[in-house]
Amino acid sequence: MVPAGVSQVTNAEFMGTGEAARRRFLRFLLQSPLLATPGLLGPARTLARPEFAVPGSLDEVLDVFQMQRVAQARLDPEAWHFIVNGADDQRTLEANRTAYDAWQMRVRRLVDVSAIDTGVEILGRKLATPILLAPAGAQQTIHVDGEPATMRGASERGHLMIVSTTSSSSVGEIRAAGSSPLWFQLYPSPDLGLMRHLLAGAEAAGCLAIAVTVDSPTRGNREGERWFSRISTRKAPPRMGNLEGYGGPPRIGDPALTWDSVDWLKANTRLPIVLKGIVTREDARLAVRRRVDGLIVSNHGGRQEESGRGTLECLPEVVAAVNGRIPVLIDGGIRRGTDIFKALALGADAVCIGRPYLFGLAAYGDKGVGKVLAILDAELQRSMQFAGTTSVAAIKPAFLQRRPG
Ligand SMILES: Cc1cc2nc3c(=O)[nH]c(=O)nc-3n(C[C@H](O)[C@H](O)[C@H](O)COP(=O)(O)O)c2cc1C
């Protein structure tokens, strides 16, 4: 299916009718309402390509943007907007992407890059790839197989998966679906009993760390999501497996959260604590002082505060403040291997992706998740080869330059 707004233009028309027609087609695309909707199709330049049509099979999918088109074609508007929306006018969402365009590669030549090692070690655990799956709740609303399918896709190549507090399946069910290492994402709650319940579930499922989301004192104003939920055909609220069996109304999110809560968390779990959502040097310093074990530079994929900075713009000050004492990860806007390379060059120890694997899940279930991860692994490897780097440790700021102007 071709997205609404471009349906009357075929690939054949685009390909075969000479320069004038090509210009007409490009002008038409630039006027398309789709381009005025951030987050729908990715950067405009990806549209001006001959492979514009939506791929017809998993094998045809070449990149994350194509997977996104298949996902859009398959999802109902409510589920689609649940994935792609940012807050308000989506400036934070956009900034996450444009931050990557501000950097160009400074590559080195005549380096033996016949063998590439993408392995990293995070919190004492060796991982074959620095690409982790960011937590995303309610995945059964995206694909009937939900998080177990994501786990199966991640397990194809051993990508670490962070399970959301609000996952459809419980963390135990997700654990049983595959072999990839797991972290558990914790939404704080004023109900300490609920937090203990969630921490116990994570520990019992063999999670290696707790990623506490600290960017959600309230819910972001995602208007597309709100608009389409009005016409929802959903019969029941989405399942939340981790909250089942808890005897009380689950209160998710705590606007009264402070740094003292970190002390409580450290006293109530034996697992390392990672803070997800730190974007400033001030908070990075406080986190180190509170003996936090790791940070994820994140703005929730542009779904919370409006007019925020792109996470890549926040990364250098956080990395400098931490000064190697704890691992720093980043998520938000990563769609290409070059994006991952840039984040690693600016000091990230690893990256997390959110929407890209959700597009894969929506499009082809576990196989789609596996495909997205394989695409990004291959793109990262290619970027490393072009840059003349054979290991993640060798990827340094000297491989980047700010785009002039
Ligand atoms: C549909 C969806 C659901 C999400 N659910 C959660 C969640 O339950 N907990 C959380 O900490 N972050 C959640 N996030 C944010 C992601 O963990 C991550 O920060 C973000 O998706 C990264 O940006 P990207 O989508 O551009 O890769 C969600 C994101 C999306 C798109």
C-alpha cells in the first residue's frame, strides 16, 4: 500500500519519463502533506529515491525507513500514532533526528578492516553488539505476538532487551521466549509496595539491571495519540502483565520523585540501577554522587517534554561530567548505522533503539524485529569499515566533524 497523499503517483511514472517529469514528481512530493508530518516518513531526502514503493516482502526491506512504511501500511491509525507521535509540535522528536545530521564523518584510509568486532561490555556483561532494544510498553497493541516476538527477534543475534513496566506480557513470559540478556525498565510509583513487586519480578526473571525512567513526572501531550484514541475500536484496555497479581490499583509514575528515591531503590534491589532520561551535566554529576551504575541519555523519543534538545546534543556534556566512571548509553532518533557510529564517537558506550524495532514488529512480528537489528548491525559494521575502525573502543571524536555553516 502506498501512503495516503501519494497514491496516484506510481514508480513507473517516476522512473521512466525524463528530467521534467522527475522534477514534477519531486515537487509533488515536497508539497505532500506527509512531509509536513514529522516522524511519519523520516527525513525528506529518503523519499526522492527510486525504491519509493512500500516493500512487498520482508526480503525486500532495505532499511529502517522502508520498514516504517510497511508498518504504517499494516497498522490502524491508533496503533500507528501510538508509535510515531512526539509531544505537542514534535520539536523534540525532530531534534533527535536533526542532531545526527549536524555531524559528518572524518574517515581514515589504508587500515586493515577485514575483521570488525562490534562487541562491548556494559555493567560487566559482554555483548556482541552495542545496539540494545529500548523499553516500549503495550506491544500487543502493535502486533498480536507482542513482547515475546520482540524477544525472539532480539535473540537471533543476542541483542539486550529492556522490558517495560507496562509491557503486555510479564517479564517472566518474555524471559521464557528467548535467550537475549534482559534489563527491566521501572516507572517509579508512590506505591512502594508496587515498586517492590516489580523489582521482585525483574529479579526472578533474571534481569541484569533496572533502568529507572526519570523523564516522566507527567504524561507527554501526544495529540495524535489522543486524537485517534477517540475513535478506538479496542474492546478492553491493553494488558499489562507485570501488574497482574498485584493486589491494588497500580499507580504508575510519581511526580514527587527526587534523588532520595535513588537511595531507596539501591536499598531495595541487588541489581545495578541505570537512570533513563538524564540530559544534563548537572544531573549526571548528581547521579554519580548517588552511586548510580549507568545512565541512558534519553528524552523518551521526543514523547515527553516539547522543545527539548536532541539527545545527541546532550550526550557530550553528560559524557564529560561522568568522565568514564559509569557507562553512558543514548537513545532517540537512531535510524542508521552512521547514527550509531556518531553516538559512539561522541562517547556513548552503547545505544538503544525504540521505534525502529517496533516498526519491524508491526510489519513482520519477530522476523521484522530480527531484520531491523540485522540491518542496523550491518550498517554499523559498514560505517566502521569505511572509517577505518575495527573495534568500538577505536571509535573516537576525531572521526567526526561538525557540518560547516
Ligand atoms: C511506542 C513507544 C512506547 C514506549 N514505552 C516506553 C516505556 O514503557 N518506558 C520507557 O521508559 N520508555 C518508553 N518509550 C521510549 C523508548 O524507551 C525510547 O526512549 C525511545 O523510543 C527512543 O527513541 P526512538 O524511538 O527514536 O528510537 C516508548 C517509546 C515508544 C515509541
